[in-house]
Amino acid sequence: MKKLSILLIVLVLGFTACKNEKKESNTDTNVEATSSEKFIIKPEATSVTWTAYKTTDKIGVGGEFTTINFEEQSGSTAQEALNTLSFSIPISSLFTNDPTNTRDGKIKTSFFGEMLDTDLLKGTITYEDASDIVVVALTMNGVTHNLPMDIIITDERRVSITGTMNLADWNALDALAALNKVCFDLHKGPDGVSKTWEDVAIEVNTFLRKS
């Protein structure tokens, strides 16, 4: 009887050990699956919009670039997927949804057309560690200047990057004056003053896919 009791204890201990080993094995598999998940940023899931301002009342005029080019990039976190991302934006893709169909042409010709390297805007995004800031090294008018931008990541997948650029940082005030000249009357407010502002608000939105 004593031998039978000992045998039962050994069997129970052996069964429990096997069960725990199997559970630990499953846990390891789950951790491995989670760690191998990737965040992927794609150009087709990314939008770039902007708001410029006119009149002394600073009325916003919105637009977008319908095309943004970059190589698909991935990382183990959203931050890693965005870091060191290089992109280019064709000026020809500028779109303001102007019902008169004249605003887009004026901006392309009288603003960007007055600059150097008028075909593309180029840049590289650098993610600042442990912060809610990215720095975009943006090249426009032959000038590369760092533009700090706020970043918000929601649901781990949706990303919004916002900031305001001052055109003086890219030596673009002559181009701005040329635009204001062709839009002189349209940029007048109730005070009769025609004004086009130097600051332009930028917003980038994207959704990071899973691998």
C-alpha cells in the first residue's frame, strides 16, 4: 500500500511538471509572436496638408499634396518605423480644391516657380528619443532647414505630425512676395491691406500597418 501511495505521488508530480512546461512553452511562443510584429508606414496611407494665411485678419487657405513618395519602411515600434524616413513630394501634386481652378496654378508658378529646384520638396524625419517631437530636415528652394514638429500616436497605429514653418528659414520671402503680387486684390482684407503671411501650418497623417 505504501509503494502504491508513493507511485501515485510520483505520477501526480510528473503530470504537473509536464503541464507547467507546456504552459511556459505557450507563453514563450506568444512573447515571440508579439515581439516579431512590425509597424509599417506606406505612402498610400499618408497624407500631407497645409494651411497658408492671407489678409491682416489671417484667414486660412488650405491645400494638400496628393502625392508623397518614400520607400515602405517598418520597425518594431511606430517610432522606429518613422525614424530616418526619407521622402519627396512633387510640387505638381499641389491641390487646393479651388472652384475657379486658378489658385493652384498661381501657387505653382508664382511661388514655387520663383524658387530653386522647383520640382520636388525633399526631407528626412528623425524621431527624438523619449519625446513627442520629430525633426524634419526639409529641403526647399535649395535650402535644408530643420523643422521641429509635434507627433501624436493613437491606438499605436494612427500618427499625426503637426508644425508650422516660417518661409524665411528657406529664403522664400521673395517667392512669397511674387505670390502676393499676383494675388494682390484677393489677399486684401476689409482694411484694404494686401498681405500673405510667412508662416504655413503643416499636418501629416498616416496609419501604420501590421506586418
